[in-house]
Amino acid sequence: MGWIGKLLNGGDEKNKAAPVTAAAAPEMTRQPATITEIDAIYYRWLAAAGSAQASAQAEQQILDELARLAREPVAGAALVPRIPAIIPQLMRTLQNENMSAAELSRQLAQDVLLVAEVYREANRPRYHSRYNASPSINNMEGAIMLLGQNGMRMLLARVAFRPIVSMQSGGLTIRTAPLIWRQSEKCALAANLLAPAMQANPFDAYLAGLMANVGLVVAFRLIDQMHAPDAFPQSDAFIAQVFAQARILSVRIAELWEFPASVTNAIEHAGVDADADADPQAQALALGDRLSKLRMLVDTGRFPVDDPFVMAGLGKSELRVFDKLADDEDEDDEE
């Protein structure tokens, strides 16, 4: 079954036996879907792939180019915008448990976009009702204090990565980039929520979730540029290799961008070969990736929420996280 199947089947016998719905109950004995199965369905849904199949030679040409970019990550990184130069400096400040709001405010002032995002976040109604805050926050130090260290960390990470999927080229990229970003946000939130129980660092898990699919954005840009309009690369073997190579490229780009080793290691070891001895960060990321892809497939109508393909093996804790990833829930839970 592998470590992820064992983890998903964890919990007491009562939890494992409880059906999601009466209709689904007879089928819930099936084994959890493998991540390879989920990736294949997710890929074909992302691409809105028809029935026409590209040749094995055409698929191999795309895989060869993706492998080259993984070996030469500078070229791969050139296909996505560089994160704002101020972000690494801000991240170092935010890692300090005794961070100064005044110092952080000074650093933020160097980037107008970040200033606007911080004000926008701090003035969301949920903060005022939850913390009895002033109706309007109009100074940076007040906004920083209201959001708190964890809120600031997650906000800056989201802002830093958002441009990665805003680039538009061919029609396939235009379709897939926003969807990949949405799944990345869900993956980051899921990994963040799962991390404490796995003795992993929640913020590193969040960063790994946002970063893990940068290589997939590049992969779809290559497919967009290289596939023939009348045939689409979508064999099972091709899809498995695309996700494997995209993960390697994500690691290499993260290293170029000076992300912590804990983040790059999590991405590298969260693939299909992860086992029970994998690093806790990798385990949190792997499970977050699984739950977020299933959530995307449910929220967009590919599966009903009680389908055994989605629900098989999920215990109470995983179901709670899965529920928080719903489109009308995850934004309010990110702080």
C-alpha cells in the first residue's frame, strides 16, 4: 500500500469504518487511489485533453526538453518570473521569532505591491470581527501587528508566487496556469495544516506547497509550444514522467531562488517513491498534494464529494483538512 496509504488508513477502527454516505458505504473498502492515478486524471482535466493521442516520438521530445531544463535550471527559471528581490530578505526577517514590526515595515516599503497587499489583507472584514480591530488600518506597523507573524509569512509567500502563473502565452498555458496556482494554494494550506501532527515545520510546509508546482507550469508551457494541434500528449507513461521531471525542475528552481534546504528536500522527496521513513516535511507535502488535487477535481465537478475514488481511506483528520480546502473555505483559513 505504501506509506501514504497507511497514513490515510490511520486512526481507530470506528473512524475507518464510518461511511461518508449511505450510498457510498458498500464501495468504501477499496484501496486509496495512488498518486499516479490521481495525477493522470488531474493532468487530463487540467489540459481538457480530447481523445486524440500524440505519438510516442512527440511525447519523448517534450520529455527530453523538460529533462534538459531540469539539468539547466537557469533556462527553466527563465520561463517563470523571478520572485521579487525583497522576498528572501523579508523571509529571513520573518523567520526571526523576535521580529520587529518597525524593521519589517521598513523593508516592505521598498515594494509598492507588497505594501498594497498588506493593507488589503489587514482590512479584510474577518480580521476586524475576529480581533475587534479598528474599521480601517492605515499604517503599516498596525497592519503587521494585526496580521501577526504567521499571517505575514503566508501573505508574503502568496504574493511572491502569484506572478508565476500570471504569464500568458498559448491557449493551454492560459487555461492551466490559474488552475495550477489554485491547486498550489490548496496544497500549501493543506501541508501547513497537516504539518504539526507530523512534527514538520508549518511554514516550511506552506512554502513547499506553493513551490512544488513551479516545474509543472514550465512543463505545460513546453507542451503548449511543442504539441501538435491535432494530437495531445497524454499517455499514462508520459504523464508520470511529466510529473517526475516537473518535480525535479521545481527543486532546481527553488535552489536557484535560495529557498531553505528543508523546503527543497521536501519537494524532492514527496514523490511517488516516498515511504514511511520520508522526512516529515515531505510527508506533509505529499499528503497535501494528494488532498488538494482531489479537492480541485471535486470542486470543479469531476467527481462528487462522496465518490469512493476521493474518500477511500480518509480518516477524520484528513477529512477536516479536505473540507477546509473547499473553494469557499480555504481563504478564510489561511491566516
